[in-house]
Amino acid sequence: MTAYALIDTDGALHMLSGDFTAEFGADGTARVNLSASQLPIAGWVGDCSLVMPDVPRNSVGAAVLCCLGAGIQPYAGPVVITGFVTYPYEPDACDLDAYTADYLPRLHRDVRVALGLDSGELPVNLLEEWAVQVREIAETARAGSVPPIRISRGDLLEEVDAGDADGVIAAIEKLFGGVA
């Protein structure tokens, strides 16, 4: 059981406890690096969500992740934030600490206010420039293109549109001589 935060595709925040990987079903998870935040946390998204046309983009979740240090790119499906330990253990998800569990709802609220989804005022320490950047991030998440898949073998590299299954197979055949 892990205490975690879930931002659903409607942009709502839920503070939950349990197996966070169940939020993604058979899709599996991909960790989103949030080390720039200097908080002991990690983001999690569906491993293949971006290339699945029936999985909606998550603009609010993407904006929160970016505010926590993630790269600016589209994210689809639910977004989960957990605690994360790296030392002296193998890197792994863990419970959110008390500080982060208190901070995330405030950050989520500020993002929703900046996006015009909730009424209210932004705290005085957040400039209008911050709100403009949050809106730009959310627009990238909503309408941005899917990053390419990079397939490599030694010094050889092929970049393929993630939504192009035939292109992925062709790149694998080119680099590895076939598909298993």
C-alpha cells in the first residue's frame, strides 16, 4: 500500500492509498523524473497512453508534473505522484511524505486557477507570468505531438513516430534484422 496523489483526466486531484499501478491497468507504468523539484517524489503515467487514441490527454496533470520539474510534453491518462527513495535502497515508489501530501493540493489548486478551471486568486508570490507558462504547458499537453520513439542498436539510431506501428516494425527490422 502506497499513499499517492492521482490527477484524473478530468483534472481532479485524489489523495489515495493502495497499489497505484492499478490506476493504469494493463498499460503498465512509466516513471516521470521529478528530481528537479528536489522533493523525494516521482511521477507515473501510463506506459503507452500517448499512442492510444482513446486515452484522453491530461492537461492539468501535465501542468502539475511540469511545475514539479518534469519535461514539457503531452501526458495522457491518469497522472500519479508518489514518494520516491533512491538511497540506500534500489529506486522505488513509497508513500508521499507529510510535506508533499500537504503541498500537492495547494499546487493543484493554483494550476487549476491559472487555467481558469477554478475561481480564486493566485497567491501573491505567483506572478501572472507563471500562470501564462502554466497555460502554455497545458496547451502543449492538450494539442502537442507525441514525442518520437527512439530505437537504437550500437551507434545506429532510428526515430519513429510513436503512432506509426508499421514504422516501428520497419525500424526494428532495419536495425535488428527482424521482429521477434
